[in-house]
Amino acid sequence: MDLAGFDFQPRTRLVFGPGTLARLGALARELGARRVLLVTDPGLVAAGHAARAEAALSGAGCELTTFAEGCEDPDALVVERCALAARERKPELFVGLGGGSAIDIAKGAAMLLASGGRMQDYWGFGKTRAPLRPLIAVPTTAGTGSEVQSYALIADETTHQKMACGALDAAPRVALLDPELTLTCPRFVSACAGLDAIGHALETAVTKERTELSGLFSRAAFCLLAANFARVLAEPTDLEARGALQLGATWAGLAIEHSMLGAAHALANPLSARCGLAHGQAVGLSLGAVVRFNAEEPGARASYAALARSAGLAAPGEDEPAAVAALLAFLARCLVAAEISGGLGAHGVRAESLPALAEEASRQWTAQFNPRAVGRAEFVELLQAALR
């Protein structure tokens, strides 16, 4: 058997279960922190989650400052504002409470606090010059997997280019997974986050960087996500389904850490920046075309088929073409369940914009890991297929 090698070094402690937010203060003190900067957003303040986090931290004797300016698709400017608050308060620990955006803002602010400069200076990996303050990530959505990743995805405020800024110690020291926090997530946000996580599971399973280890995370993630995505949208108070979806998103995040992403995410970034689509919406609308395209490569086709069989979408003995067809049918059902029907054209993407979108997609970092080579011409083809 020809097995690809890997180097597995878990960096994030996982604490999972309903009600675990109450442990936040104790976890902070276990890390030796007294001064804490909580990074969150106005929606979570309004929902009461920020107050609960503050109470847990204050109850453990932490001196707390809250930065509540988090926003969707954060850019370098909001990270700089957060870093300014950090310089004033000198926290020993960051806590990111929210979706991937709040967690990424906290990671970025930790980089700027440690090494100065701007986020543009850290585009890539390993460019920080001093150790980062530790981070506890508390996700309130089930999607990005940022709670277990060593990268922050931050947009350049001028070009809107998404910059993946990474460092080994940017990975959160603790991911506190409390599915109760996802109960207040709006339906559209839950749908988009879930589609993003499904995209993570599918793309990590077929990238050029995939390994036996990443495949374990991809498969575990996809089985949980496939079984619970529509269930969460139909029964949003189902805490068991919420927890399963949250775990699936985290397993998919660990898969990204070991195998990267591919063409669907390369397409999603310009679609979000230029056409106003939510990230997960753009991923979901691109996935079908990307799976069809990648399934022409034998290894990717075999991996897709194996995922479909593992998740019960195809029978154990189903041949690869039939299993891939079952996977594609599942992706179509997910879009219907998410009420994101129709192709890209139904969501404001125009045919005349495809060449520019394809050019930008071809420059995205994740494109290089796709199992089939993708350049401008291939991205035009994928966008045309997804437009309908």
C-alpha cells in the first residue's frame, strides 16, 4: 500500500458539549491569563452571548476588555482597530467569540500585537517575529473551522483580496465548542456556514495535499454534516443536530489544516468580494460544478464516491459514477434546503463578469491544491457551468 506521509501535531485542545461556555473563565486561568481581550460582534452582544462569556471570565477573576466591532469578511482595518485596543490593554489572552470572522480578527490582532506592521505583512505563513498571545476560540456558527486552524483569512481593505495569514501559534490553544451558542444563529447564516463546512469536507478529501490522516477528518466531517445539515435547517432548536453539525465543521477545519482547499473556495472569494454573495453561499453554488470537473480525475472520483458511500448517500457496492451522481444529487438537495436555489445567475452574477472573476479565482491561494489543474480558462468553464 502506497501511503502518503504526514506530520501530525495537534495544537488545539477541544472542549465540547452543551453549556461548556460556563468553563471559559476556568480555561482562561488554566492558561495563566488574568488580562483578557474578548473579540466579538454586535449581533452576539445583542443575543446575550457576549455577556455570558464576560460573566464566565469575570467570575474567574479575569480583567476583561471587550472589542465588539467584529464583522463579516473582516478587512485589515478592523484588525488594526482590535490591535490598538490590545496595545492599550496588554492582554495575556485573546478570546474570539463568534463565527470565523471574530476568531480571525483575534488571530490577526495577536499577530500585530506581537510583531507590529499591518496584516499585509503576514500574508503567507510564518512571518511573525515574536510569539503570539494564546487564543481561546468560541465558535457560534458551525462552518468555518477557524477554531482549529493556524490561519486567519483577512481581506485587503483596498483590493478586497482575501489574505491567508498563518503562523504555528496562531492556532487557538483551546476551541470551546458549545452547541447552545449556535441556537440563535439566523437561518441564512446557519445555511451558509453549513454549506461552507460541506465544501471543506469535500475539497479536503481530494486535494493534492490530502493524506491518510486528513482523509479521516474529511470523512468524519462529511458523515456528520450530510446527516445533520437539512435537519438543523428544518428543526433549528434540535440541539443534538446542532452539536453534530458543529463537530462536523471542526473536523473539517482540522482536515483543512492538513490538506488545504481547492477550486470551489478559489471561486468563492471573488464571488463574495465582487458580487456580494455570502462566502458559504458562493461555495455552495460552486460545489456541484467543481465536483463534476474534479471527478474526471480518477483519484478524486474514487474519493468522492467513498464519501458518498460512507455517508449513506450511495449503497456500499455502488460503482463510482453512480456514487458521484448521488453526491451531486445531495448537493442539489442542500441548496434547496438552504433556500439558495438556482445557479449563480439567479443570485446576481452576470455572464459578462465571468472572465474577470475567473482571472481573480486563478490567483487564489487554494487553486494550486485542486486535484485537477485550474487556470483562467478552467475557471471560466466552471463559472459557466455554475451560472445556470
